[in-house]
Amino acid sequence: MSVHQVRNQQIAKRIDGEVTKLLSTGANDRDIFTGMVHQMGDFRILLDAALPGEMDLLCAQYEGFHRYAKILEEVALGVEAGEINVPR
């Protein structure tokens, strides 16, 4: 495993742990989204640097990471469609 892949796995594992912890307290998707704002930068780094198929592998390996990725995807689609207003 390359240094790059190790770093990506560490980011995914950290995000997974935090999401899993939030879920154990009864958090919903909105709670996860707002509770994980501090992880968006690292998620973006991982997203930009991931090798083809790497995100799919990480999502398959880490359920909490997968949940966070889906939440961010839904928010991005909502913003793009104009369903979610963001300050400009």
C-alpha cells in the first residue's frame, strides 16, 4: 500500500469513527452534516486524490464514511439543482 493510500485510509477511518459515534447518539443526516463540518476539508483532499475506484473501496470498507459521502453527495446535488440555497 502506498503512502498516498495509507493517508486516504486514515482519513476515511477517522471520518467513519466520528460518524459512527454520532450515529450511536441517535444523530440523523442533518446532525451528521453539521457535526462533521470540520472534516469537509479532509474529505475533499481524499476525494481529489483518490485513485480510480478507491472511494468505492473505502465506502465498502467503512459504513460511516459511506454515509458521510452520501450526505455530502445529496447536499451537492441539492445545491446544484437550486433546491438548497447557499450564501454567495
